[in-house]
Amino acid sequence: MSVRGIVDMVQISIDVPRGEAGYWSIIRDLDVGGPWTVRQICDRTNVSTSLVGRYVRRLKLAGIAQIVETRTACNVGGGNLPAAVIYRLAKRPLLAPRISPDGKVRPELGIEQLWRAMKMAKVFSPADLAEHCPDVAPGTVKAYLQALSAAGIVAGTPAAYRLVRNLGLQAPKILATKLVYDPNKKVVVGPSITFEVKP
């Protein structure tokens, strides 16, 4: 009979919010409960304070977040603790604001424009979407519709597509995956690396 140790090693896969969309969802949650700090966001993402701090700084420059209190630094146990800056949201858009380093709100991505237009229209063609989204290249419209059609999100013909699966507020992204394949055993070896590509 084998004896198990007191401590067993367990692999747990936890979805930790990362990137601007992740930071934004945490900020919105924290703001419902009252004022928040950059440190509180970092505690939920396991990301450095400098990365989160840069995003919050851009939110402040854009007028989306505002400082409501600044706590002065204090000397505790011979070490200086940094000052805490306390924030609240002045605006609460649902999607993460896309903000340049100087605080200017950047226009939404082409796929976001296309997704919104598809949800508003009952039936649409690539030409219809190109007309409603003039900033999106016609080739991008066609490639995005082909990808969504292959995934079963839109159905129909190029002359008349319709949305059959409304997946929600955020536009579906087209991803590519790099992986190592062993043709001898016909298996994928190791983890895959996934990244977003432009349609």
C-alpha cells in the first residue's frame, strides 16, 4: 500500500485578468465598491505596478479616472512606504478604453466597428459593411466575414450574410496558434502559443 504525502502537488489553471481589458474589468469591479489604488489592481493580476500604473495614468489623462485622495508616505519600521494615490472613475464605458500615452482616446478597431454594424443590421453584405465602416479596408471586411462564416457566427452568401450567433459586446478575434507537431506520433508536443492576427 502506498502512502500519500501530506502535501500533494496540484496543477491549477486559473484565468488571471491581464492586459488593458483585464485591468479595466478589475477597475470597474473595484470602483463599484468605492475608491481604489493601482496596488489593488496589481494584487488581482500579478502584474508589475509600473504596467498597471501606466494604464491608470492614461485613464487619468483622458479624464476617465480621477484622483480623489493622495496619502503621504510614512516611515514604518525604518523603511519608507510609498504614497498611495486613490482613484475613482469619472466615466464608466463597458469596454476598455483604448488610450494613447498622451491621454487621447484612440478610435475603435476595425473589427469592433464591423461587429457593431453586423449586430445592428439584420442582413448585410461586405459592401454594406464597408459603407457603414469606411475606415475599414474592403479586404479586411471580406476576410473577417469569411472567418466568422467558417466559425458559424454568420451564415448566408457573400451577397446576404446574417448574424446567427451574437457572442456579446466584444468583437470576436481571429487568432493564430504556433505549436510543435510530432509527425511520428501524430501529436502536438508542448504548449501552444496563440496570438491575434489581423483579418
